[in-house]
Amino acid sequence: MLAPNFPGRKEDAVRRVSITVNGAEHDLDLDPRELLVYVLRERLGLTGTNVGCDTSSCGACTVLIDGESVKSCTVLGVQADGQEITTIEGLATNGSLHPVQEAFKDTHGLQCGYCTPGFVMATVSLLRETPSPSEEQIRHGLEGNLCRCTGYHNIVRAVQQAAGVGV
Amino acid sequence: MIAETRAEARDAAELVQVEYEPLPAVVDPERALEDGAPIVHDDFGTNSCYTWKLSAGDVDEEFGNASVVVKERYRQQRLIPNAMEPRGVIVQPFPATGELTMWSATQIPHIARVTLSMVTGVPEAKLRVVAPDVGGGFGSKLNVYAEEALALVLARKLGRPIKWIETRTEGYQATIHGRDQIQEIELAATSEGKIRAVRAKLTVAMGAYLQLVTPGVPLLGAWLYSGAYDVVAYDFECTGVFTTTTPTDAYRGAGRPEATYAIERAIDALARKVGKDPVEIRRLNFLREFPKTIASGLTVDSGDYDAHLDAALELLDYDAVRKDQAERRERRDTKEVGIGFSTYLEMCGLAPSRILGAIRYGAGGWDAATIRFLPTGTVQVLIGTSPHGQSHETTFAQIVADQLGVGYDEIEVLHGDTAVTPLGMDTYGSRSLTVGGIAVYKAAERIVEKARKIAAHQLEVGEDELAYDGGRFTANGGALTTKEIALQAWTAHNLPDGMEPGLEASYVFDPENFSWPAGTHIAVVEIDTETGNVDLIRYVAVDDVGKVINPDVVAGQIHGGVTQGVAQALWEEAVYDDDGNLITGSMVNYLVPSAAEVPSFELGSTETPSPTNPLGVKGVGETGTIASTAAVMNAVVDALSARGVTDIDMPATPERVWRAVKEVAS
Amino acid sequence: MIPAPFDYEVAESVDQAVELLGSRDDAKLLAGGHSLIPLLRLRFARPALLVDIGRMDDLRYVRDAGEQLAIGAMTRHNDLQHNPLVQEHTPILSHTAGLIGDPQVRHRGTIGGSVAHGDPASDLPTVLTALDADLVVRGPGGERTVPAEEFFRGVFETALGPQDVLTEIRIPKLGAAGWTYVKFTRRAQDWATVGVAAVVRRTNGTIDAAAIALTNMGPTPVRARAAEGALKTPDDAAGAANVVAQESDPPTDTSGSADYRRHLATVLARRALEEAISR
């Protein structure tokens, strides 16, 4: 490590945190500046959560903290101490895709797939809060996620299928 | 700066003090051609990079005799492609053998290997390039980038793996941009609005340094400035100009959205001038007999433009929307509705190698496939195209499953690795199915051909006595499946005399022509004339992309392409200040639309198979983008035309719309 | 992008936070992080110490305080949007909270963090200014209350001193007053090009009082006093809107020029007033 670049920095700023990810508890020594998304990707090897921007705009890094969607690029790993994180890897159960994942697959709701984990997690959170959303509620519920391939048309269909509304 | 962790590299880079000497900036291509403009490359003495011309027929005479001349000037603003996955490269050196493997988020592993070998001196035979699952490209990854060469050279020098991942804001400056051209287009027409001649002149920003296809991109539109319309004389001129900006290069549609925009906007201007409905003027001018050699010299394969126009009008219920528009005007509603058409014609399926040679591209336009029938009955399909979201695994497996009569799930499509699929020209220009897919089809034909010989031999009948259906050869009550034959070909116990064992075939396909998708797109916008806000409320698209292999994949390409084109019309613009700083430097102020900004799309289709390839396919990767920008801007102008507005620069921001409305009102 | 290094402490109480803020030059409070972390990542902010108050659940509440609602500073936008007390007594606040950023931002971002950041493009400061909210601040000298209109001092500048912690927001209940917040954006997730908050108190067809405040029309939320004064009857909406930009000093950026923003504020104010009057 390089020398700390300001006076008075503690010798070792590392903090011990305990984070539950997809049901498994992890005790980690984190540099406070580590973003949650890199903790997930690089420390825990959960590379399904992607980084698409550096301005909290694209939502590719969306995960659930205590069941609610958040952009994991805008959360410090140390802020997640004691909390429960769900990533895309934690959705499937016993080898079966989560209904939202299944719906994205069925409706051709993805093309390159890079934004997809973020969209799936945002959708899980949206449907938890609004179980039978209108098309407008779906579109606004996903306003924090950007996709460049699908034009969102089939993503909206996927959410409708997962919610059991519309066609 | 090389370090062991991301954070260390970032901290260390901060310790480097760079002293910059500011040089004069010139960001606008027309300004760059003026006397006294700062010169980007002193040794050239001018910012003019090239001028390229194409002329056919007596254009001057047609303009001299024309009853009506329309002269328009449009600006194609600069765009940032925004593939969702930023670029990234990892190089693993194998010092013992001198081999290097590069994983790169690229559209073009094959072209990258050739180019990087030439640039770095790593022998091509020692270099393996892998394009793993790549998160979108849209042309931005159709380039060989400095970071790839750097990573390669550093890994070789250090004998350690090197990884570089682009950040988004870095990508906005360092990954290629698209468009950025000034278009002047003139139409010579009869008093009824029949177009006789087209003249188009482009001034295009190249950026500071030419990338892989920079100067060629606007020329891909060179033949298309007469659109889907029958004209007798044609004149095209393009000047590429150096500017102190990020280089431009291929962005979805590359040259053809620009051409379509110019002709589709201009034909609406002509319609207004001669007092015709936009539908009527298009019908008056459509190409109607195919194959048809158009004024610019290329031959359009097939089409039926009235068919998709009719279908689109019906989907829209044109009369009802026009009625709504009239009623709003009647009651002086502050919210106006506009209807915009784009009856586009596209040339894609890049490309006949000889034509690429004629416009001095550095490579051919062919593609390759190998099909390997394995002894246990599963099939490997090795393709030279390199998908990054286009579903080649799905579509190409369908082609092979149909021909070989094996289950879709028994086929493995392999791509994007020069060690596995050494021959290929990669993915861009809506070429994968129309070129690579044909190579797959032809290779499968060769498999069936060889299997037929083995079947005839083992069933002891003549080849022409065999019926073949669904993977099964039958004759005189005997039958053999392709899977059984695959095992026989592997054991080689009982093959015809002199036959090579194994059931594997390759094909390299070089297309004889481009393919020519066409269609009608109709946009309906609602404009709040007080705020200037434009809301896209409906979008109808009826496309003729020839034979469709997978309707879901085709629809997905259209949805995404349309959205990118709509985004150019309404939201996206890369803006530089006069000092050459990119102001729209992040996703916060470069406005990629979200789901909340666009509607669901209403799609239809018509089909005229291409006669120039055995599948009859035409390509669909770019149609949506090519068609939609013009449709939306025609709708914006249509909404305000009764007030006297004839043009608004893209993107049609609320402020631009407000100013346009204000200007005509005063 | 990676933030520059910093130290990190979790405060268990407001007093401890105040103390920690005083322990080091250039210490900063971290709440939900949705204003600060983007700046850290771009290294536009490089504090030596972050004091995390985001997990102080005793600052996450909405209480009925008689004439006012008392809202803890760590209450999240999503809480404000869905809280029954907020919906009943200050519905403009829950409406506005639902327009901030996107769902992910609303799940993490807090009212205290948003207010303390002092971004003139933020929605909540405008609404609090229109509502004449009081902001409760604890610092080394104890607790004090600052009216919203005096709290915002400039772009990213507030009445908070280096050791101050914003703990509570007190908002007068709206009662029967008509209200709305109109936000104009290019995309749903964007900051407001312009926002207009309007609160109108009426009796029998006359306007008793009106409060109008503007987002992104100057370095702080702008209280449109001239327009408030011009609104005497329900028919005055257009006339009042015409002078709504009088006190403003809007920026020019890629979302719009100052001229356009002034025009937009006028259009939005007329609509907001019409809606507030009829609600």
C-alpha cells in the first residue's frame, strides 16, 4: 500500500465487518473506501453484479440490501456491516431460476446481458413493493437502470409476466 | 501506471504531475475548414482529411430543369455509443512459449489479432485473442484500441498478466464517438413532387486521429441519399475534417442513419413545398421494380415498399391520428400532435470484398463457418462472427438444426476465440446472418452432401435415390440418420473408397451483393408547446428484413435499434466547449434514455426474400436506428408545421422546441 | 473509480458524532451516502474522516408533534413517500420524495443528507423552504433551530458548521391548504431542470396566503415573494406566475439556459398554482 496521503491518517484504517450475502455470513477486513460492488465482485467472487458507470446512473450494480434495491457502487462496504445483501447469484433456488429470471429469459428480455442482473434485482424489489404494477409503474420503477440493447420493450414484458399481469 | 490493485493504481496516478501546454482547439468541422482555423496536424497544413465524390447522371441539367428545388441543411450531432459494458482487456503471457492470450471486450477478435500483431510485432501465430461474452458494442468496439496494444506490450515486457478496465467517464473521452456531420441536401423535383435528382454534400468531423474505419463511416451512406426513391441523377460529396475532439467511427448504422435522415427529412420538406401528404409523396417516388440498379450505381435486391407502408398505416390508424391532430389545432390546444414517417432503405450485410477493396477498406467482407459432427451425435458450429448481444447461438443453431435434423440443444455454437475459430471477419454492419449465417448454411449443406454419400454407400443405393428429411436418409425401406452417419464417419470402418474419415465441413462465404432491408416507421409525438417538451407517444415499425429465422431476436433488434435512433432525435448529444473540453462527460448529462422515456413499440412485418443468398435473409441489426431518427424528427416538425416551424436541430430539447415555437410566433 | 483514502468511524449517538467531527480537520458526516459517495468516487471530495450516522435508527422517525410533523434526519426518501403521517399532514413531502432520483436512490437517500448537502437542484430543500420548515441542528454549543429559508446559503453551502449535525426537520402541518410540487426533467432519473413548490391557503374563494419556492433557479432554493404577493384570488395564477422568476438567478447548463429556465418556471408555476388552488 502507498503511504496515506493526508496527515493524521490511522496506520491501519481497515475495519472488520460482518456482511451476510445470499444467506452466507462473511467476516471481512475492509478498507473503508472499498465500494460494496467491488467487495462483492473481487472479495467474494460474485461477478454477476456489474459496473456500468461511475456516476450512480446506470443501475447495472443493483443489489438488494435488506430486501430493497440499491446501487452497490454508491454504498461503501463498511456501510453494509450487519446487513443482508442479495445478489443475482442468490436468486435461484435448488437450481431453478427465480420467476423474474425465468420471465426475462422467456420474453427475450435481454440481449448482451450486461445490464440484466441489475434489472432483475430492481424488478424483484419493485414487485415486492408493487406486486401488480401498471406499465407506467414498471417503466418508472426501472428508471434507475439503463439498457442499451432492448429498448426496454421486452424488459417491460418480462416484468409483466413475472407479476402475472398483462401480456 | 501499473499496480497490483485498482486503488493503488489510482493513488499512484495522482502523484504524477502533468504539465499541459494548451493548444488552440477547433471542435466544429466547418469552422475547422475556415481560413485561420487552428491546424490539428501541422504537417498537413490543412484540416481537410479527404474529399470523396460519387456522381451519376446529369445532375446539373436536372436541377436546371426542375420546377421545384428543395435545399436543406441538417446537423447530425455527435453521439456517444454507450455499450453498457465499458471496454476492458486482460493479457496473459506465457513466457516459456512466447505465446500471449488476450481477452478483450471487442466486437472484432479476428481483426484485432491481425492488427495488433502488425502493431506490436507479436507474431500472429503466437497471439490468441478471445472476445468472451461482450456487453454490447454498437460499433464502439469495432476498433483496435491503444489500451489493447499497451496491455499486450506490457504483459510481454513484464511477463505478468495485465488487466485494464475502462471507467465510464474515461470511455466518454477515449472510446470512439459517432455521427458529427453537417449535411446539405438538395432535391430537384417536378411540380407534382416527383424527385429527379439528389445532391448531397457532407462535412464530417473525424476527430484528431483516424481510427479503424473513421474516414469510411460516412461513405457507407454514400449510395443512399436517394433513399427508397427512384431518381435519375445523383451527386454525393463528402469531406472529412480533423478536429480536436475524440475520433468518430462506426456507431450503429454507420453512415446509413445519416443518409436516411437527410433524405427522409428532405422529402417531407418537398411534400410541404408541393402541398402533398407525406404518404402520398413517398408513394409517388418509391422504387418499384426489383432487382433495381439505383442512380448511385448499386443494385437493390428485392422489396415491396407499398406493402410495408400500407401495413404501417393500418397499424397506426393514420386517419384517426390526423383527426386528433386537426381537432387539437381547432381548439388551440397547447399540446400538439405530430406524425412522422420514415420509409427507409438500407444497405447492409457488409460486404462484397471487391466493393470494400474499391473504397479502400483494409480487409475483405467474407465470413467463415465450420460444422463438426461429433461421434456421439452432438454438433459444434464454429463461426467467424463475434456476437455481443445478437443471439448468434440461437439463430445459427436453428439453421443447423433445420438442416442436419439434430436437436437444437445438441448444437454448440462457438465463437469469438481465434484459437477455436481462426477464420472470421467478426460482427458489425448487420453482416452476421447475411454473411456468417450463409457460411453456416453452406457448411451444413456440405455435411449433408457428404452424409448422403455415406448413406448411399451403406444402404447400397444411388445418391439420387435417397430421400432426405429431418436428418434422415431413406431409400427402399432402409434408413440412416445423420447421427448414425456421424458415428460411421468417425469409425471409418465402412466408407466409400477414398473418402476422408470424419464428418466436418467448412465454408467461406463472400457475398455477391449487399442486402437491402426496408420498411416504414411512423412516430407520433405530443409536444407541450409551452415547455417545449416532446413526448414520444406511439411508435409503429413495419420492417421487411427478408426471411426471418427467429422472430423474437428480430423484434429485439428492432426495439433496441429504434430506441437508439429515438435517443438521437430527442436526448443525446456530446457537447464540447470552445476550448475542446467535453462538457457532457458522464451519464449524468449525456442522456441515455431509460424505460420511463420510451413507449412500447407496435411492430409489423412484410417479407420479400433476398434473391442473392440461399436463406433469403437481409439483416436487422441496424434497421431500427437507421429508420427512427428521421421518423421522430419528422413528427416533431409535423406537430409544429402549422405554426410555421420547418426545422429543429437534434436533439429536439425542450429549449430548442420552445425557441422554435417562440421564433415563428413573433 | 476509487475514492481517495479516508478514515471511518461509526457514531452511535448525535453527541458522539459531534465529538468525532471535532476530532479531525476535514471530517465529514456520512448519512445514506447518495450525495457524498458520488463525489468521493470522483475525488471531488476527499475528507480525512467519515463519520457514519446512517445507522442511527433513532434518527429515522416521523412523529406527530402537534402543529408540526417532526421527521428524523435519517428518514429515507422511500419512508417519506410511504409514511401515513407524512401522507396525511404534509402530502407535498411524500409526493416530492417519490420524484427524487430513482427507486434505488430513494431506498438509501435520507432527508437529512439531502438537505445538508445544499444542492440547489435538489427537490426537498425547495419544498421545505415553501413549507417554512424548521431545521434542528446539534453542535458543540448545543441545539438550535434554523428556519429553512435561512439554512441554505449558497451552492453546497448551508448554515451547518463543521461540527454540526442536522437531527430533525419540523414541518407545519398543511391542513386544508392546497399544494403541489411540479418537477421538470429531461429524463425521469435526472435532477430538476426547474421545480416549483406551491402551497395555497384559501377561505371562501380568496387566497389567504401562498408560498412558492423554486428548484435550480439560483444558488439556493428561491422563495418567490413577488409571485406570492400577486396571488390574491384564484384567478391570479397566471399573473402571479409571470413574476415568479423575479427573485431568481438561474444557471445555464446542458439542461437549459437561464432564459429558458425563467420561462419554464413561469409555465410550471402557473400550472402548479392552478393545481394547488383547485386541490
